[in-house]
Amino acid sequence: PLEVYCDGPTAGPNCTLSVVTVPDHTDVSCADAAGNNSCPGPGQTYYGQDGNYSVNPEDFTHFSTGDQRLAESVSGLTWTTSSFLADGFTDANAACSALSASFFGGETDWRVPTLRELGMILSKDLGGGTWPSQMENPQNSAWWTTTTDKGLLFLKKAISGNWPWTELLPTAGGAGNFLGARYTFCVSGPEMAGAWEVNADGITVTHTTTGLDWHRFESTNNAMNWEEALQYCEGSVRGGHDDWRLPTIREYVSVFDLETALGFMSDAFGTEPTVKMFTSTPTTVGPGSTEVAWVHEFQGKLSHENVSTLTGGARCVRGPGS
């Protein structure tokens, strides 16, 4: 590789490595301007959506009735199905540490999840809840995640179809409108850590943690609609590969790294997005909405958008199962 960047602020080449696969949604529905839910075929308009690919589909196991653990075998992570109310990140961390001290489920590595870990279980369609059906899904709620010594809120707000977004808090006690008790899930299993390698071509990067390859730079055309963004990635030939696609919402969250100079993505990418960036994951906002998908707005904010009218950019991905 031309350059190596560790997850976080440290430059390579000696990076801590753990392999964590990003699980895909098992919901294979798609969307288009006419409100169709069946997925198009290759060469048809709107091809390249999340539902067109099965890239390591998620596999949840609820151990037994009354067992408050949910295992996801693709990522190797195990989650508590019940959440804890925590007044600040310190309290959230204490709740998870207490599980480790009590050998809950026979595990001693319970912790507050990172944003990327929490993104791996994010539901495709918030109509049924933010998280898997086996987990608690309170409305109008926020969940703590952790990045170094700061808390990060992941919110579900019952407005305009329940937007999730992130808010970096400068202190453990919260800030602004986010003071007070918030929820936390606890997670056990491998922590996502690894390296971003800028490949010899200079225009693609590889994340050794997830095994995914990415376009290093966002599209030069940042005035595309969703259909055009899907086509852009489907037609991309870069780094000697022609199996590029628009990333899913979970894959997009997997690149978030709040400890870098860029602020929300690995420094291997050179620049952060300057416009809203499309993902391949459709969802529903409400009655009458058809062409709706997840987008990354800026600095980690994720939202539903009516992408029939939205313009933005794309950063393509390829990897196992493409």
C-alpha cells in the first residue's frame, strides 16, 4: 500500500487488527419512484439497491426464553436485549462493566458499543423499530455509544419517519438538549480495530477490518439523484475491479472514525464528503412515500430522504459477496 492509517488517530503501519464482518439486512425489498417493492434486475433502473445483493446476511440467535442476550454470528457480537437508562456516559459504562463483573452470560468483556458496532444492527426500515425485533425499541430515545472519553448519542426521533442521527457530546454529562438519562445496550465480542490501506492505484482504499474496498474519493458529480448514484457505482471500474456498488447504510456507518483529523472518516480518504451521500438502503417514511432511502448528511447524521428530489454524491464499495 502507498499509505497505512490505523483506526483512530495513529498512522500505520503497526495497527491492532481484528476482523469484523459487516452483516447485511435479510430484508430483500427494494423501492422505486412508482412505489414498487420488488427488486429490479441487472440493467434495469434502480438496480444496485441493498435488496439486490446478499452480502453476509445477518444471523441472530436469541439463546432462550428469558435470556436477555442476542447473538449475531456474522459480526461475532452478542448484545443485551434490554437497555439500561444511564445519566451520562460514565453511568452507561458502569452498567456494562457490572455485567462483566457478574459474568453475565459467561462473558467478561461487556462494554458500551461503538457507533460502528451499533450501526451493525441498525434496522433497514424504522417502521418496526430502530433495532432488531428481539431487542427493546423505545420511541423518542437516545442510545450511548463510546468514542475515547466522549459519549455519542444515536437518536430515534418520532418526526418525519424517525430520523436517527449522532451527536458528539463534549462532556460525559451531556450537552444542550441531550441532558438527562439516555439508553445504552451492552455488547460483547471482538472490537472493530484495524487499518485503512491506500492501495497502489491511489484511488481506492481497503479496510482490513471489514475486508471492504472503497473509492478513496467521493464522486466528482455531486448533483446526482439516487437512481444515478446507483448507476454510477454499478458502472464503476476502478482498481482493476468492476463489481463496485453503492454501500448499504451499515457499510457506510462502518467507515465512521471520530478520532481522525478529518473528524468523521479515516484520514485515508483524504477528504470528508462535502454533500449528502447516498446509500443503497431504501426504507419507508410514511404513507405516500415511495422513493425513500438512507443518506449520510454530514458529520455522522443519518436520515431518511425522499431521494426522487434529493441530489448528492456517492462513494462506492466492493467486498465479499458483491
